[in-house]
Amino acid sequence: MGRYFFRSVSKLKPVFISLFLALNLMIIFTAGLPDKSEFGRLYLRTVRPYMNFVGLEQPWSMFAPNPTTLNAYIEGVIYFKDGSQEIWSMPRPTKMNAWDIILGGDRYCMIAEKYLRADSYSDIWKDVSKYVARGVEALEGRGQGREVDMIQFYRYYNYVARPQKLFVYHGQLNTYSKEPTYYYYPPAKVRYEARHDYQRN
């Protein structure tokens, strides 16, 4: 009975995958249509939480008629308790391969440009810091075993000038403004020690 069930499920796997892809493509296509009716607004309110959760949301600010001119990225200086330092960099489309850009390049741009700022959305920084600290601790657990003492995050940004105003030659570096955004101190680890000084009666 069990073998028959698993064989049936494995045969239906391509069907489920096709339905999943078709559903997501339909959501992306229909959400981008310029439908201003009440049905369109109801549809967007229904699918918007799902699109935000899986990263399918694509705001029109990425495209015409007025795409954003802000270029920003995030870096963190990781200070270890032994005095050493490392640099953590949030993934950037200019440093990613084509496949990674398709999967999440625009999301990283939007996070760095819109949310990870020094003047707003301060609640997000704590979650980002914990995410980075967990990744560093996992790497150090397989490497040198260093403990994180503090992480200082910096935001680098500049505004891209319109082509009519300024022509930038290929290979010429853009200058970025730098601002400190967030300090993170990992919570102290509690150590539990067994006591062997009790006496038996």
C-alpha cells in the first residue's frame, strides 16, 4: 500500500511543479496589468502578501517613467574578541552572476536603497544583524573559531546623474558617501557548569 502511494505521488510530481510555475507566472503577469477596477484592487490585496513573502513584488520605481537614481549597498565590519576584523558585504548585483541577479538581485537593491537606512526602518537592522552574526558564527565554527565581539554596519550610497548632465567614461569609479548605520553586540553566551562538590549521605 505504501509503495503504491509513493509511486502515485512521484508520478504526479511534474504536474504539481507545472501548476506551481503556472500559478506564479499568472500572478506576476496579472499583477503588472494596469487594471484600476475594484476587482483588480481586490485581486492585488489578495495576492500581495504572497508576492511580498516569496519576493515576486516588483515596484514600478524599478522601471519607467521615473526609475530611482539612488545606488546603495551595505557593508559591515566584524570585530572579533581576539582583535581581528573581517568585512561582510551584502550581495550586490554588480558583484553577482547572472543567475543570482535573476533570483534576487533586485531585492537586494531594494533592501539596501529603501529599508536599511540610518533614519528609518530601525527595527529591521536587528534582524539583519542576527542573520549576519549567525552566518559568521557558522563559518567560524568550521574555521578559526573566533567569537564576534561587535558588528558595525555602514551604508554607502550615491545618486546617479542623468546622462544629459554628466557622461561617465567606462571604468571610471563613482564616489560613494559613507554613513554609519547600526552597531550590533551579540548577547553574552551563558555557560552551564556541572557541580561535583555535593556529598552523598
